[in-house]
Amino acid sequence: MRLLARIVAVAIFAALLAPGPGRAAGAGEAMVYRIELAGGQQILARTPPVPRATRLVFARYPDGALMSLKRSDIERVVSVPVPKTAVVRKSRPGELIVLGPTGERGTGTAGSQAPGTTRPGEAADGKALFNPARDYRPDWDSKQIPGQNLAFPASANDYREGRSFAYPPGTAVQTAPGQPPTGVRSGEPPKSPQ
């Protein structure tokens, strides 16, 4: 029984190492081994996978790290030419690199904004996105953005001023970053009974 198991293992190993269809073995170009996994992923190997008990051991491409995978996770192994690496362009000091548009959109006057575009926190009709009852206030509404500083909403009524978070401060002023906003005094502070 053990002899039969070894013969089957050698046959499977030979089938895994056979060149792919339409590709001649030893065509003179550098080759690596593409290991196709059951989940659709692929791993490149420098060395052919070697069977060790229930696993296949190989050196990963390009760094050569020693890896092993279960035989049941591998669908097939195919030899392929070494993939072309991307050319990394080095820049010299003082060289101009064009990054494209950066910064905030619509920072000028309301007329300078491109037609059909909205700023962060602004609804299409010019009202506040989270409170359609009032006009857009860039100092407040542009800082309340789902996915950036607010979690994405779970239902249609999430993120409504007065329901899930407070109304914006009216006359409050923030004196320094990280400090709570302080409002204008509206009268005498409360006194304790004596």
C-alpha cells in the first residue's frame, strides 16, 4: 500500500511540473513556477514545489522565502516565464514632478465652482446635506463627512442634525485646536444657595 501511495505521489508531482500547454520546456528564458490555489489566488515560486508529507515546500519568488502549502489547497502548478518588473524611475533633486490637482475643490467664491459639482457636506440644491432645512455652511458642513470623520450610515435617518448628532454651534468659538468651543456669555452665571 505504501509503494502505491509513493507511486501516486511521484505521478502527481511529475504532472504538476509538466510544462503548460503551448509552452516548450527549456526555451532558453528564465522560468518560475506559478502555483494556482483553490481560492483563485496565485503564488510564484523560484524552485519547483517538493512534496513533504501532506505539503508542498518551495522558495517564494522573488525573495526566496521558504514556504509550504497543503496539497489539497493547490489546484495546479505551471512553469511560466519570469514576470517583467515595473521600471522604477528615479528623480533627481530639483526635477519637476507633476502631481495633478491637489487641495480642496471650490475654495474660491461660489461662482468659481464648476457647475454640477457639490462641496463636501453640501446637497445638490445648495442646502446642508445633513439638515435640508438650512443653507450650506462650509465652516461646519464641510467637516462632517461620512467615511472620513463619521462612520457610514446604517439607515436612511442616520446623521440628521438634532437626531443623531447635535446642531452646529451658533456663536461658539474654538480658541485653539483640540479645545472645546466656548460660547458668548448670555447672563450671570448660576449662584449656589447660601
